Amino acid sequence: DSIGIALTPSPGYPVSFTLSGYQNALPLAGGFVAVGDKDLAIYSAGGNEVRRIQHGYGRPAITAGNTRVCVYNRAGKELRVESRSRTLFENKFDDAIQLCAMSLNGTLAVFTKSKLYVYDPMFENIYTFQTQDLPTALAFAGDNRQFAAGCPYAEGGALGGTVYLMDTRKDEYVTIRNTEGMPVKIQYLTNAEVLVLYDTYAAVYDTADGTELYRYSYGGRTLQSAAISAGKNAVLLFGDGVHGALTQLTILDATLSEAGSADVNERASGVAASRTGAFVLTNDGVLSYGLDGVFYGATVTEAKPLAMVNGRKLLLLEQGEVSVFEPPAPPSASVG
């Protein structure tokens, strides 16, 4: 389908974007895929809407690899895997699906209420893990073999978290347990290091044995949103989404040292990151920052921004339109 899509004339961005009940968007083959309460829409790198699928799920969620996307019914039992041209796989599980994650090559992990299943790109079940845990985070490494699952963990009245580091080639796995924070996002920085964002702190672990390598405490602040840049910077947005005075931006490097910070002083709905910048989504636009926390400027939008996606270009999704986002120039570059 890549050849066919590449040969199809493309309008280029901006393009019309009509998706009711927007839920989420992810990069896909240079373009992006977005899911709403009724439909799944796939756009090419050139701006063509190449597919629109009515999923019929009550609580739709998506996870994507390089060229395929899994849309699943969270708390339901159904999922389907789609390419940009056809349906590749459909399945209905015995238990409700809690969370799914897809690797770059299309390996798929499905966490249900009783088991975690992993399917290879040909949809053969290659790994099964029996558990009653409730997952809050799930991610693959770049090697398509290692993966991590984060789950809440309670002990002695304290709510913490468990992170399982697994490998589809091995029966053994590593368990990391704490009573200080619940895992909310996981991302592999390399095949040897994995970043776990908890609700109270961030930590980087050695994937071989689970040794904690680096840690950053939030100092009592509430983590509202987070993104990882292509350069492995963790971009953290702190706040409650209501009180602008509480909204802060913190950028960490790969060793969780603070590379930059800024007081946003506006109500924000989320954060995004590129290789060179951090972006805070507000009710009426986007605030752009360098990865050192320097403020570049504000971009006002006609509608409330829904998301930013790193496709072949940095894309800004609004209700009604998707456009290429051009960040303001750094302050030093705009002088003279």
C-alpha cells in the first residue's frame, strides 16, 4: 500500500479534518491516524484521507506501529488491526481488553483482565503472561522483542506501582516494585534503558536487571501530561488543567537532569515534543518552547487544538482542519 499511496496525488496540508468525538491521534507512515467515538481515520504523509472505518466500539483506543494501527474496545473484548489499505486481523477475547501496545514492526501486546498476550506481525501468539493486574502503561522497545507493563500496586495502605520488564524470547522477566508512585507512561530510550513516568516521579531503569539508573522527583506537583522528544528529552507538564498559575513546564534530558523549565501561567490541555522543541496546548493555541525552556512564542488557532503529531512534518490537529505547524523562531534568531 505504500507504493500506491505514494503514487496518489496529494493535496498537501492543510486538509479538512472532520472526526466526531475525537479521542487520540498517532503518527503512521509519515502521516497520522486518529480515532473518534465512531470512526477511525487514516491520513497519508501528503494529506490524503486514505481510509475511514466505522469501528462500532463504545470506548475506542488506538496503538500504532510504523505502518499499521490497532483499534480496540477498551473494557470490551474486540480489536482489529488495520493497514492503510485493508483490515489485517480481527479478534474477540474471552476477557475484557484493558490496554494494547504495538511495536514498530507490528508486534502486538494485548493486556486483558486475566492475561497478557503478544502476537507477532503474522498474528501468531508468541507470548502469554498470566496476571490479574490492571495495566496503566504498556510499551515496546525498538527491537520489537522487549516490552514493559506498568500496573498499580498497593501495600500497607500505600499505593505504588509494579513494572514488568519482559522479552518475547525469554520465560524470565524482571519485576520492579515500589510504594511511591503509580506508572502512567513508559518509553524505551534505547534497548538497554527504559523510562517510566510515575505520578510522583520519573525513573530510568537498566532493562537487563531493573536497576534504577536515574530519578527525578516532581516535588509534590501534579503531572498533567507528558511527551518524549525524538532526542529522548522528557517534556513534563505540571498542573490541574484549571488553574493557570499552577501550570509549569519541565524538560529533562536522558539522565533525568533538568534541561529547562518555564512557568506557563495558562490553563493547558496537553503537551507535545519534537526533536527541537516543546509545545503546550492551550484553549486557544500553542505555546512553543526550546528544549532548554526558553519561550519562543504563542501561536493563536481558530479552534482549540486537539493534538500535535510528529509525522513526516509536525502536524497540528484542530477540529475541522489539520495543518503543518511552524514554530516561532528562537528569540536569538529573530533579532536583527
